[in-house]
Amino acid sequence: MHHTVVERELELRLVLSPEHSVAVPARLGYRSDDPFAVHVSFHIDSECPVHWTFARELLVEGVFRPCGYGDVRVWPTKADGRGVVLMALSSPDGDALLEAPAEQVSAWLERTLRAVPPGTEGGRLDVDEALAGLLAPLPADELRPCEPGPYDPWPYDPWPCDPWPSDEPKDGE
């Protein structure tokens, strides 16, 4: 299956207070093989970028009206007479309020919606391939026969040996 990538580099504003914000270079990303998600990457005084992934539907709705709760909230507003989209991101490492130009975000979202129209996302998921990847045995998962004990009725235990024996005392110890 052919996969489409839709990216857009833009400048976000990290809102520090109502009067002060700083420019933050960012990239919006969308992949048709992960059709429900959008990815936002940006640098904030760090060597490595910060990555956030959340529902495309949340960002689409947030361009028009406030939505989301918890870790990601999105809403439209005006700043200095221009339309912007605010994204409030919360994590155990901290919170950020990012301001994005509404026109650029909307144009990028339109491209993602042309690549994978709403309602067709499920058809883009290769569930069989994903399940095969999740269920594929790793070399360490190979079944090893356990040594039979003196009272074991079977010559081999059908379950792999426990590589992490319990540190709990056995009965009578």
C-alpha cells in the first residue's frame, strides 16, 4: 500500500505570559499509515526536539471551536488581529501553550484531509500486519523445555521456564 506523508514547517509562538511569547521552529507531520494521528515536533531550549502526537480530529475541530481535555486542548482565537490556533499541552515534564497561525494550520490540515478523507482512516490501517508484528515471537521468546521434576507427569513443561523467578518465599520457607 502506498503511504503519503504531509509535512509543514512553521513558526509557533511559545506563550510565556499574556504579554510575552517566543518563536519556536516546529514541524507538523501526518502519515497515511497512521491516519488518526498528527505529529508536532518543536525545539524549546533543548538539544532534542519535543514530540507530541494526538488525534487529527482534535486539531481539525480545534481550528473552529474549543475542544479537548486533559493533556491536549486546542482552540481558535485572535492575536494582534490575526487568527491563531492555541494548543495547550500538559505532561509530567511541564506545560506549554503554543500559538500557531490558523491559516497555515488549516491549509496543512486540508492537505491531510485530501490524503485521507474523514471516515476512511480505518481502511488505511493494516490490522493484519500490525497484529502479526505484535504477535511475532522474538528470539528470547522461543519455548525452551524445562527439566521435568520427579513428580511431573509430562516430560516437558508446555510453558517456557520463568526467566525471572519470584523473590517471594515458597511455602514452608
